[in-house]
Amino acid sequence: MSRPQNPIVRLLEFAGPHKRLTIAGCALSALNALLAIAMLVCVWFVVRDLVAVAPAWGEARQAPVYGAWALAFALAGLVVYFAALMCTHLAAFRTATNMRKAALEHLAKVPLGYFSVRSTGELRRVIEGSTGLTEGVLAHRIPDFVGALVTPVAYLVVMFVFDWVMGLVCLIPVLASAFCMFLMMGGGLGGKDGEGNSNAMQFMVNYQNALDKMNKAAVEYVRGIPVVKVFQQTVHSFRAFRESIVAYCDFATAYVKLCEGPQVAQLVAINATFFVLVPAGILLAGAAGDFGAFLTNFLFYVIFSALTTMMMSKIMYSSQAVTEAQDAVSRIDGILSAPLMAEVDPARAEAPADDAIDFDHVTFSYPGADAPALED
């Protein structure tokens, strides 16, 4: 049995030649992360020089230079990140357009029986809704995810340049946050959602299925509104529509309650860097030989800790977006895998002799039936 294709690779196939823009956008996002680290390093140089000559601030002659470099890195980061988003947005819009075109072109060639067993409301939600989800993935989440991965790698390198002990201390809340994210996205919560699942991918499948059913029932309800008005009926007369709404509500609420604890723990952990860094700084300050150098290193990690919240948030939302993209791609591929209607070779086609119609060797059966309704 072949393994399912990676959703990002499949999306890049739909992008065609525009996938180069996605790759370029991810590379620029990684460069933006490096520029953000360089800006923080320059800010640290300014703080170091000022602390070294305090209170004679005028003797810190290199501080303005480092400040100018910090400003330059910040401005360069804005320009690079803008260019990254421009590239990924152009690629994302083209990818969504190609997916819609491929699905509609394929549906134009399938037998009419395909539409008798599938609701047009469900197909419309897949073509419009699923492709819409991929826009956010390619335009924002993937470049943010690349930048968020580059940030800790660059941080690990910088960590050993300053104070590796405090660097390891700063990693504690990051690891705790990553563990809570694993519980939410990878399962292992110890509980189950409305469908008895604790895996994020299975939840996303069931979530999209619930939306499909609700959209399907809504289309049928809207088409039946004239009858409802004539006979003074309520929404309860369309039991399928009401049941789909209730089922979606119960399922989504159950999963929200399931993730409530890990989500709170993740937010507390990623915002609690000071609760770990400050006590560690107090303990390490007594053993520091040069208190001024220790103070400047401590201030660097205080400044850097502000990036950890943004970094982990980007990773969390990017992981969720990839899960959504995987489900969206599987649904679009489900439409593209529908068998096409057989077409007669134009070279072998024959013109009818008259307007008579003959049914010869006709066999058909209803979906789910054990035997054909008409055979030969």
C-alpha cells in the first residue's frame, strides 16, 4: 500500500511553475528570521557598551553604530518579509485557482450518475471551501513555519556565544510548550472528542465531514423553502438539516473542551519565560565573576524571550494549517479520482440514420442494491 503524498508537495504540484514563488517566499521568510536575530544582537551590543561605561554614557562611542545597524536590520526585515508574503500570496492564489479549475474540468466529464449520489452543496463546499483553506496555508502558514524553525536554530548558535546556561534555561518553557502542542496536535490527551478520536488529523477529517453534511442539508433546506412557506412549516420539518447542525455543534464543542487544558498550559508555558529566567538569573548572578558582563547577557535573553511566544504560536498555527491542507487536498483528489465518462473516438463515431432510439444490452442498478434493477 502506497503512502499518502505529502500535502505540501501535492499543493506545489497544483501550483505548477508558480511553486518557485512559494520556495522563494519560504527562503525570504528564513532570511527575515535571521535578520530579526541580528537586530537583537545589535541591541545587545548597545546595552553592553552602555552598561560597561555607566554612568559615563558619552564614552560608549560604538553604541550609536550598533543602534544604526539594529535599525537597518529591522528595516531590512520588514522589506524582506513583505517580499516573502508577496511571493507566497501570488503562488497561493494561483494554486487555489488551479485546484478549482481542475475539479470543475473533471466534473464536466464525469457521468451524470455521479451527481445523483453526491449533493451539489457538498461538492460546492469542497471546491470553494477546501481550496480556500489552502490559500492561508501557502500564503502565511508555510513561510511563518519556516521562519519559526530557523529562529530556534539561529538561537541555539547564538546561545553558546553569550551564556549557554541561561540559554538552556530559556529552552525549558519552549520545550514545555512544544509538549503541550504535541498533546493537542498528535493525540495522547487522555480523552476523546465527539466522535471518539483524540488525533488531530482524524478530528480535522470529521470536522470537515460535519461541515459537508451541514452544507448539504442547508442547500436542500433552501431549495425547499417555498414548500415550507406554503405549509407554514419550521426548520424542524427538515430533520436532516437540524440534526446536522446539532451534530456539528456537539462535535466541535466536545473537541474544544478536549483541547482546553493543553491549550491553557501551552499559553502559560510559552509566556512564563520570566518565571524561569529571573530566578535562574538570581542564582547565577552570585557565581558570576564579572557582574556587568553577566547583566548584559541576562538582558539579551530577556529581550530574546519576547520572540519565543511569537515563534511557538506560528509553529502551532502552521501545524494546524498543514492538517487542514492535508484534508483539503484529499477531498479535491477524491473529486479528481471520479471515473470519467467514456467518450467515443471521433474517428469511429457514426451519424444516426434516423431519429429512432434503441436500448440494447442495457443493465443498471441502484446504489446499494444487491442485484441489478434491469439486466441485459
